[in-house]
Amino acid sequence: MAISIQPYTAEHISAVVAFNQRVAAGGIGAEFHFPESNIPYWLPKEDGRRIYQEYYLALEGRDVRGAFILKFQDFVFGQEALPIVYYHLPVSEGIVNKSYASVGVLMLRSALKMHPRLFALGMGGFDRPLPTMLKAMGWSLAAVPFHFRVHHPGNFLRQIAPLRQSAGRRALAGIAARTGAGWLGIKAFHWLRTQSPGPEIVAETVAKFGPWADNLWNQHASRYVMIGNRQSETLNVLYPVGKNFLCLKITRATEVLGWAVLLDTQMRNNKYFGNLRVGTIADAFAAPENSGAVIHAATQVLADRGVDLMLANHMHVAWGKAFQAAGYLRGPSNFLFAASKPLSEKIGAFEANSKQVFLMRGDGDGPVNL
């Protein structure tokens, strides 16, 4: 029977449940199970809202053989604003049943036919199935740099997973943590890299984004090759009051320099971070020349809160230098940006211009797992 791509409606919920059960029986983790409600729990489509999600299913008769999510958001390319679509959580029964191996390609082609300017974000590394398929279909891919700064070296050395993947590494990390050698080395390294951000900067916690954020956006959005809409209306949808986001307004004297959205998360037996308390700079915005002040202020807030480790992903080269000036190190990144051919053509000269694209975790499915 032919497979068709259809919007996810309430009548399909039981078929999605059965699909998830088959995928789970094949050993696929819950993070790849598709939502068992046709109404998005995050970013449902509402009248007048420019940022929202839609769910689609690959149906064989009444049976679900695959599913994916599209997130719609306006992006700015210099002086031009265009709706761009994020292709997210494509899951196919082909991962557990080779009879449906072609479903993944069918879903991607259908999404491209509906919305040619697609992008994907995250994906876990270049060798994973989705990035491999995207590259084979002519998409342009680049890693979104990963930046981290250790605040409590002892906890870091005892908990961080890459240091504990072999007996030898565990022993060395344990010695470094117990003797203080690791503490001294890490602290010295960060101190030597950290540069002064200039005159006094103030980070103020805000409940909501207001006209001040819109003024900042209107002044500086066009200075990036590509950037997702960060007007106050969009930000208040992405980072609503009552969630665990810490939103900062960053100023110097009477000038608003930028803003940042932080997370302060106590991990519990996390496969990467163990039981570390992790501070994340999930999103931020400023003029490129003020990025250093914003990162410095956000870092100081996280340090004052007592996190063990601070981290962020950021694509733009000026912001990468800002993280370096704030004492961050750049680590290996499995957080990727992939642009369809039409989107890559819009960006232009992808290898060079992708370094001028503004992307953080807030541009995809949010700071999940953080």
C-alpha cells in the first residue's frame, strides 16, 4: 500500500501510540517517540502567531510508518524577512523494520516540497543517520561551536562523562580532583583567557521582554547574515513566565547592550554531565561588538548562582570570540546546522557565510535536555 504524508489529527492518536510501541520494541529510546497528541505541547498554532509547530504523519492506510515536526518562524536575512521552517524529530519505522527504510527520504522530500527553505539543528553528529541523509541530498552542513567554562573544577573532574570512559581516565581525573592539581590548572587556564569587558555592566532579571528588546532588535538584526526573529512577542512565547528560564536585561549606564536567557539545571545521573549543576546560556542577542559584555554578564550571573559548569552553542564568529574572551574553551560539537539547497543559496557562499549566521539552542527545539 502506498504511503502518504498527512497532517496529524485526533483520529490518528491511537495509531501513533501503536507506532511508538513498535519503535520501542525495536530498542529505540523514548526521546525518539512521537508526541501522542495531535496538538503540539510546545508552540501550538494560534491566531496571529508567527512562530508555531505542525505535526505530520507518514500513513500506510490507517497505520503510522513515520512522523515529523515542522517549526515555523520568521528569519531575517539582512534587510529581508522570510518564513523559514525547522525540520525536527523525523522518526521512521525503517529504523526497526527495513521494509520501511525509504520512509525517511519520503518524509524529507515531502517537507521540502511544502517548504523548500528548511533547516535542521542538533542531530548528534555528522555520522548520525539524519545528517548523513541530508548531506547525500545536497544539504549544506556545519557544526555549531560548543563553548564551555568550568566553575567548580573538582566536581567537574569527578562527574564529567568523557573523563570517565576508561579506568585510566577515571584514575587521572580522580587524582587531579583530590590533589587540587586539576583545580589549579583549570582555574589558571580560565583566568589567563578572561579579558575585562570594560566599564561596569549590570545584569537585571526581567519577567518579560518589552519594547527595549524590540529597539535592540530593530537596530542590530540586519547585521547578521541570518537570524531568527527575536522581537519581544516571539521571545515571550519561547521563554514564558513561570518556566525555569532566567531572562536577563544587560545594560551599561543607560544603554541597553543586550539580553540573555539562562538555565540553571541540577543534573541527575546524566549520560554526559553526571550529577553536575549545569548553567546554560540558551539564547542571547546584542550587536556583535557588545557580545562580549553580554557573555561576561551572563557568565557572572551563573557563577554567582554556584553552577559547576557553564556551556553554550553559538554559530556566529564574533560571539565565538566573545566566549573566548570570557574564558570559555571550545570543545567538540555534535550540534549541527544543516540548510536545504534553497536556504543555503539564500545564505550564499555557505562555508564562509555560515560563520556570520546567528544560531543558538533557542533556534531549534529549545534547550532540551538542559
